[in-house]
Amino acid sequence: MSTRPTSPPRPPGPDQTSGSPPARSLPGPFAHLTPDQLEELGREFAAIHEEVYADLGERDRRYITGIIRMHRQLLVVSRALLVGSRSKPLWVLGTCGLGAAKILENMEIGHNVLHGQWDWMNDPYIHSSTWDWDTASTAEAWKHSHNYIHHTFTNIRGKDKDLGYEIMRIDPHQEWRPGYLLQPFYNLLLMAFFEWGVAVHDMDIEAIRAGEKPWKDVWHDLKGISGKARDQIVKDYLGWPAVSAAAALALDQLLHRRPARRGLRGRRRPGLRALVAQRLSAMPRSARDGFVSTFWANVTANIIRNVWTHSIIFCGHFPDQTYTFSEEEVENETSGGWYARQLVGAANITGSSFFHVMSGNLGYQVEHHLYPDMPSSRYAEIAPRVKDICRRYSLPYNTGPLSAQLGSVHRTIARLAFPGGTVRPKPGPYRPGQERS
């Protein structure tokens, strides 16, 4: 069992910085603040967290249990539709529904439960220590790389391994390498297979190359990923297609009264690939078509989930508005500095209530980085208070529509594939009414 830290971070307190003087100069976006102002900023942000946690109760519990119930209902309906996936309308409806169910499970449920946002309920089922999700990453590995590494060292170059996921150059300060010339192309692959890219990233390939990660931990992670891969293959690419094939065969037999074709009993047992091919060829056409159509429906649903997740996460971290920091800039960082770094290191996405639910409320990425363990359903409520703090302390509040954020992200990926590049212009202090919509 791994002993790597997985807990969501809290900002450093006085005991963690006592005896250490503050950094000689504050990073650019909050350089105008005095040390006293910065600490008052931290106290104001901390007060919001404490007030919300004191108010958590039944309406919050109803929210998450209702979302879980809605996900299950959508999943059942979508799987039922795909039993008839030979029909194009049912295929389209079932595939879209399944993709939406997978997005809901990953974003608003899995991501947020594993952040510990609902641990306060003490529900043994809806808890970060027991929850598992329908994605390639194991809960344990993801909580270490995301909850601990990323949310503790957000946008610190050389510390936050989510800056480009160790395979892309997304900040001009990052050293250019020839391999980055291909990043616009392999980013497209990453979009389609994002869950698998994240699972490999969670292993910390850089630490493996440097010999800093024990091989027993590498093997532990590989076993976890292979187990998740097996579960997805059996469920999405064998089990449910087989259900569709059986339903199609039963309907065919009922309507046409044709005897079922004999299987391969008595023959020499072939290899797995040959066995699958022979079983498919031995099926009546109706069963074969049902298997294949549901197989491709599940492939498509997983890609829909991956592309959406990739887009929301990249738009929350890599648009033009966000800042990155050197290790020297955050040396001896205090609680106020931690909050300020989280504030300007993330970006929001404007949208409807439906959009925010389907994005795991990560359209409020700024609020999420300030309070990763706060129930996501509360982010919309506290956003005006965060904006007011930004206004009073002359700090930016990064936000914009999905199209603008996504466009700037892909432009950056394309430009920084080549040597050079400069930091894009950053937004000024927040002023009410300045948000793009």
C-alpha cells in the first residue's frame, strides 16, 4: 500500500512560515500588496471557507445524492437504448446519453467526491476514502498527483506536474525541446484518450526516469491501471455489446423462428483474437450487428467524455489569463500568498447552470482552486464574494466564455510548439461588469 500524500491542501499557516521572512518581492499580479494586505486577503478568503462549512447540511446532502441518482437513471436509460443500437436513432440517443452519464460521473461526482468535498457527511459510500470512478486512473494515484501535487504547487514551474502534463509546452518559461513540434498533433490524441493520458501521467514518468520512484510503486501503479483497463474492456467492449447481441438474437428468433446456429463446441480452443473473430462470424447477422454497433457506441461515448473533460480542464488552467510562478517567487509563501497564487493561477468559464453541472462546476475553477474541499454546489454562491475581494484588492478575476478560453488554449499549444514565444497580455484588476459573456 502506497503512503504517498493524497489529502487536499490547505493554505500554509503561521506555524509553517514562522521565523522565515517573506519573499523580498511579491510576484507581478499582487506585487502592489503590502505583506499586511496580503495576510488580510488570506484571512478574508479563509473566512469564506469557514462560513460555508458551518452552513453545510441537508440541502447539500440532497444535492449530491440527487446528482448520483440522476446519473444512475441516465445510465440505465442509455444502456437500455443501446440494447437496440442496430437502430440509428436509438444508437444516437443511447450514445449521447451514455457520454453524458460518463461526463456527469467523472466531473460532478467522481472528481469532487475524491477531493473530499462530501467527506463532512461521514457517509461510508460517498467518501473520498472509498469512492472509485469509471476512468482509467486509480483513485489513489489520482488523489496523490492531483489533490496533493497539483493543488499544493499550483502553477509553480518545476513543481506542478500538471503544467502541460510533462508532455507539452504551455508556458514560454518552459525550455523548448524538438519533441514539442509535435504537440499540436499529439494533443488531439490526448483529447480522444484523455483518461489514459492522465492515468500514465499520474505515475510520474519524470520521477521514474530519474530513478526517484521505487519500482515497487511503479509496479503497484501499473497493476492499478491494468485493473481499470480490464474493467472498462469487460464492461464497455465485451459485456454490454454481448447483451445487445443476445437481445438481437432473441428478437430474431422470436420473429423468424430460425434455429440458433451451432457454436464451436468440440473444436480445438483458439487464441483470444481468433476466438472473438470466430464467435462473431458464427453469430447470426442480427446478433453480430448488435454487438458491433454497441461496441462502437461505447467507444464513442468514452471519446465524448474524454474530449469534454480535456476541454474543461485545459480551459481552467492554460488560457492566456493565468499566471505561472518560479520556485523563487513563492519562497516562504504565507497563507495570503497561497490564496493569491490559487486565485490568479486558474480561470473560470462562463455558462448556464446546466453547463456548470456537466463541467463538475469547474467552470468555477478559480473558486475550486481556492477551496478544493468545498462542495462544488457552493461555488456559484461564493463567486460574488470572491469577485468583491478581487475588486477591493485590485486583483484580476479570470473568466470568459468557453469559445474564448478554448481558442486561447489551442493557440498557445500551437505557438509554443516552436521555439521562443512571449507571455500573453494578462487582465487587469477586476471591475464589476467586465466579464466576457
